[in-house]
Amino acid sequence: MGNVFSGIFGKLWGVNKEIRILLLGLDGAGKTTILYMLQMGEVIKTKPTIGFNVETLKYKNISINMWDLGGQTSIRPYWRCYYADTAAVIFVVDSTDKERLETARDELHTMLKEEELSDSALLVFANKQDQAGALGASEVSKALNLVALKDRSWSIVASSAIKGEGLTEGLDWLIDVIKEEQM
């Protein structure tokens, strides 16, 4: 009986909704730093992710299961194992790594062609804006050919994971889109 009331009150007040978000990108882009900045509000020392990190965040009355998947070349083929039931993808790009933007673009577009992600919104963080030589969000957008994505909601936000800049703005946009399109 308690579950019935919990479900009713959850719907009335917009709580208890749980969604799955994948945090993807090439290795070294700042995915894990973003994950823990969003969860704890501070930078923690990270190591390259072998496998995944998963954390539950509470944000705007929504419980987010955020999956941070390793971005090394040998791990990327396994991303598809995590696509099921994904509301959104956050793709993180190192805005200073100009040499690998083409690889990031190819991985992004290949991933988004998967049927299991066809209804997933996309947020791109043009990360590391605090570093000299970082490309701006519009330059990263152009390099990733985001304008070609006509079948989904997407946005790009300039960010600095270590300063926490752009993260809440991006997540606000993403949650609003998910609420509008999927809830």
C-alpha cells in the first residue's frame, strides 16, 4: 500500500523519476571529472577509466543513473553494451585536443546511428575551456558536424570540469529536454 501512495505522490510532485544517462567521449576528455564534480561539487584526482563508473545523482527531483564509460580505443566497441534504456548521452570533448576531433566526430556519429539511442537526447560538453588554445563551442560543434543531427534534440555547452563551469547549464538543458520529450 505504501508503494501505491509513494507512486501517486511522486507523480504529483515530480519526484522518484529515474533516468539513465551515458557519459561518453574519448579518453582524457574529462568525463570522470565531470561526473564527480556534478555529484560532489569538487574535483577529485582521477585515473583513466577502465570499464565504467556509475553514480546516482539527484537533480531537479530526478534520480539520474549516470554511467561514465572508459574512452580508450580498445573500450569504445563495448559502449553499445550500455545503450539500452538510455534517456540521454553526454558526449565530452577535450577542446584542446584538435588532433583527435575527427576521431571524436566519427565515434559520436557511429554511436548515434544505433537503434537503442534513437530517442536519446545529446548534450556535448566542449570541455577544458580553462586551458589555453581551447576551441570554442561553435568550433567544436563544426568539427563534430552537429548540424547534421536532425533526428534528435542536441546542444553543445562550453565547459570546464575542474572549475565546474557550464556543467549545470548543460544539465539543466538536458533535463528540460528529457522531461519534455520522454516523461
